[in-house]
Amino acid sequence: MKVDLGCGKHKHRHFFGIDRIDGPEVDMVCNINDGIPLPENSVEFVMASRSLPYVNDLLAVMYC
């Protein structure tokens, strides 16, 4: 699966959209600071071009 994290109103085509606010392009609503409830090893690519400002612990994300 390809994930568009923080997709908002403009989800990339053929991606699974995750955002903290519901909308027509959002497939899953969740706060990334609480974790993302997806099955282990189910994601092959993550697009997160506008998500880092919403992360509480940026160092933890960068070292994953």
C-alpha cells in the first residue's frame, strides 16, 4: 500500500489517504502522534510532504 500522510484535500492518485481532519479524500482519520493503526509491513511507500509540522517529537520520527 502507498500512503499519503496528511493528504488533506489533494490525495495523490492510487494512495491511501490519512489525515487528522476528515474530508472527501481522507480514507483514515487519525493523529499521527498517537500512531497509525495499519497492519505491520503493509506500507511500501509513504508520501509525507506536509506532515512534519504536526509531529510532536520530530527527533523520534527522524530516527525511525
